[in-house]
Amino acid sequence: MINGNKVKLFLVDDDAVFLKSLEIDFLQHADFHIETFATGELCLTQLSQNPDIIILDYYLDGIVKNAMNGIETLVKIKTINPEIPVIMLSAQDKIEVAVDCMHHKAYDYVVKSETAFVRLQKIITTIFKYKKMEKELKWYMDTM
């Protein structure tokens, strides 16, 4: 987190309209520091900024045809920093796609729809509740 209160959020999607819409939704509803990327490669170049959460599109080949897809990007992110929660996002409403994402250690999978933003908010809230519980447990175990 930045300054102890802003969540650093990376949004990665090759659909510029959806990406901007998602960015606006997050900025209107919470105090986030947001970085947007049109490709997984661009996201990876900035991973040293240690985002708190990454929301990553499944396909990512709309702008650069030979760009890494979301799964390839997810694998590289998890290799570099396995602690960053990555939420996969796709228009694909297929169980196989969701299972593939989870198999590659995505934190969750969200289908792009009218309710995607609400779902993403709930997942992010859950992530931070879980991180807070982990910190409290660690503190408790250290004091024993």
C-alpha cells in the first residue's frame, strides 16, 4: 500500500474502453493508486512497483497479435512475486477458462459483465480482510 492508505492496483486489459471504464469505477469508489496496461509485457516491466493487486484480462491479444496472453502473464507474475493476488477477468463464461486460471494460481476469476465491478470490489475487500487476519495471526504467534 502507498502511504498506508492507497491500494496500488494494476489493471491489464487490451480493451481500451473496458480498461478506462474499470479505472473510472475504481477511482470513483475508493482511494486507489491505479496503473493501467494494454499488454502483459508492459505490466511485467512495472512489477517492481509491487502492486497490491493485479486485475488481468485472459486474452490480451487485441492490440499486439503476438502479445502474451493472460495465463502466460499470470505465470510470469507468480514466478517473480507469488504473493501478489491476481484476479483474472474475461468475457469467457466457460468453466474450463476459470479452472485454467485457478490452476495457474489466480486468486479468483470474474466474467466481464454488468456486475463485474461489484464482484471485483467484493474480492478485493476479501483479499484485504484475509491479509489483515494474516498480520494479526503473525503478531499473535510472535508474541507467544
